[in-house]
Amino acid sequence: MSAAATPMKFFLDTHDARHGTFPAGISPEAFAGFHAQYEAACRAEGVVSLRIHVGFGEGRAFCLTMAPDAEAVARVHARVGLPYDEITEVATSAPGDLFFARAA
């Protein structure tokens, strides 16, 4: 199966400085530089980074990606040397998702 035909799923991965999985004290500027490396690793592994929510003060991050499987997301993290707490396959739910589901 070609990469273009690989079905994509949604994944949420978590990072927490209390667990050593978020770089403690990282600044927004340093994070911006790291993010460019993360994006390159995503492209190399066929992963699409959709959104990253970062709590700099709390030392936590939540990353939403699309990938063929959790192993691809794990490989992205390994490429950039970033540990994670969990990678969870998720379904998305937004008001539009719920509206169209009810109408079907």
C-alpha cells in the first residue's frame, strides 16, 4: 500500500515536565526552534502535526497528529529525542462533527 493510500488516524500524545517528558523551563522562542525539527521529523515519518497545545508555565504539552499508527508517532518523537507519556488514538468531536452525526 502506498503512503498516499495509507488510512490516517488521529493521535493525541502527552508530555509533562513532572515526568521528564517535557523540557523543563523551555521558552516559547526555544520551543519555536524545536518545533521546526519536530515538523521535519513528522514529514519523514508520514505524520501530520495538526496542533500542539503548550502550557509553558505548567510544563505540559498535548500534541494532536494524524498518522497511520501510533508507532509512526513514536518514531517522530525518537527522531527529535523527545520522550512522551502516552500516545492515544482518539476520535475528534467538535460541534460540526456532532451536528453532521445527528443529521445522518
